[in-house]
Amino acid sequence: MYLHPLKIGKIKLENNLILAPMAGVTNQPFRRITKEFGPGLVCTEMASAKAIFHDDKKTNRLLNREGEKGPISFQIFGSDEETMGYATRYVSKMADLVDINMGCPAPKVVKNGDGSKLLLDLQQAEKVMRAVVKNAEVPVTLKCRIGWDLDHIVAVELAKLAQQVGISAITIHGRTRSAFYSGKAELTMIKQVKQAVTIPVIGNGDVVDEESALAMFQETGVDGIMIGRGSFGNPWIFRKLIYFLQTGEKLPEPSNQEKLTIIKKHIHLAIEEKGEIAIKELRKHIAWYTKNLKNSGEFRREINQIDTYTELIHRIEEYFKTL
């Protein structure tokens, strides 16, 4: 009942479970690993429209999808119509969907008027959305928070604006910018957005297991759910949710052998893409994969001192032999 295909504009997703765009996390290796476990859509890390406009090489690497199965949503952020329009034309050549970020709470993003700062200026938010829709060759979606703070809750108003200007779907993270990631996601606000518009609404925030996924669907009526932090070191959350929503039963936790296999595959993909410099970025992923395992704290400290592929694989294999 809750798990079903989802149509966003002309794009039909196999199911309505989505991997969230997350800076420093949803790079190509992580997307490819996660895709194996069945999400209907995966998203790139957010990319700066200004950086795309200035042909920044580091940003261009974020947009690499070579050899990757779609559909993939490319997320861009910015508050200037010209650069957002340019970035949209650029990523439309590669993307199945273009997503506008109006949710990022990071100080370095909001200080420039970008991300969730646009929730304080809906007039400018509308201009940005119009520029993206006008320049897109693929459906456009919007991801936002419910407001800047409790005195500026704008999710319903913004969702109506988004639908009016031609946005094809909207994802609501049920927190304000001022809350960052503290407290609980406000499901009642997500429900209000769902009731206010006819375009698909995707719920985001605190979906970490079968119970929280079911609660998001039941309490909000959303058309789909987006999973962010719940996927850290846990790409199989999608397999588990698909099975649970189809059968009402839970799959067992992945075995240590499966974890080891996925960790090694993730490392291989990352090093294939970037070389051994990727090891520093991989440390947090390895920490997430091994969280709560025996002596994982000591293991993580050791991993943080390793910077070669051979040594890393050897140490991980040795660690898993002790479990």
C-alpha cells in the first residue's frame, strides 16, 4: 500500500524510497553501493551554481555519473537566478531530475543567501524556482525545510508557490533551519504540505528503520520518503524497507560477511574514482559501517592512521576475523 512506483514529471521511479542528497556523503561510490539495495532514486551531493558557472573542477567531479544507473537527481544550490539558470542548463544534460536546495542549514551556505536562507525571502525563492524550471530539460524538484525558525514557518506557502511555477515534486524536511538536526522532525507540518498541493510530496527527517518509515507514511500521507542520515553505513536500509512495506515483516540484520563485502566494494569504487586520496573520505564511512561492532572504537582509531589501499584492506579483513 505504501510502497509503489512514483511519477515525478515525465520520470517514473520504480519505487518511492529515495536516497537524500548529502554533502560529503552521496558521491558516486556511495550512490552506486546504495543503488544495489533498491531505492527508486538517488541524489548527488549538492553543487554550487556559482561554482558550475565558473567551471570549478572540484564541483564538476561531483557531477560525474559515468557508468552509473539512473535515475539520478542532481541537486544545485544558489540564490541568483542567472547562475541557477546556467547551472540548470549544464546539469540537465546529465540529470534525470534537477533538484533545488532550499534546506541546507550550513552557515557557509546561508551566509550567501543560499540554501535554507531563501526561506526568509519567498519572493527571491520564487524567482530562483522560475529560473530553474525555465532552463531545465528535465523535471525540477525542490527540497526545503519547514521554515527558518518557529516564527517563520513557510512550508505550505512555499509548496503552493513551487507547484504554481512548475516544480514537479517537493521534499519537506520536517525541521526548521534553526533546529539543524536536533529534536524531532515535525510530521504534522509535512502532512499540511501534502494536503495543500497536488504534486508529489516526499517526507524527510528521522527515517532510520521500519517503524519510522511506516510512521512517516501513516502520519503524513506523503507520496514517498527520503532517507538521509539513516543510510550512513547502512545502505541496506532500502532493502529492509522494501521488504517490510511489502510483507509487514522484518529482514534480519546483514551478516558481518556482507558488511565486509560492501565495505571492500565501497573502498574499491572510491579509490577507482579518486585514487588513494579517497581513503581520508572513506574513514567516516568505515566508522559508520562498523558502529556498535566489537572493539569498533579502537578499530576506528587505527583506521584513521592508515593512508594506503593495501594496508586498509588488510586491517579491515583482520578486524572482521575477530568478530
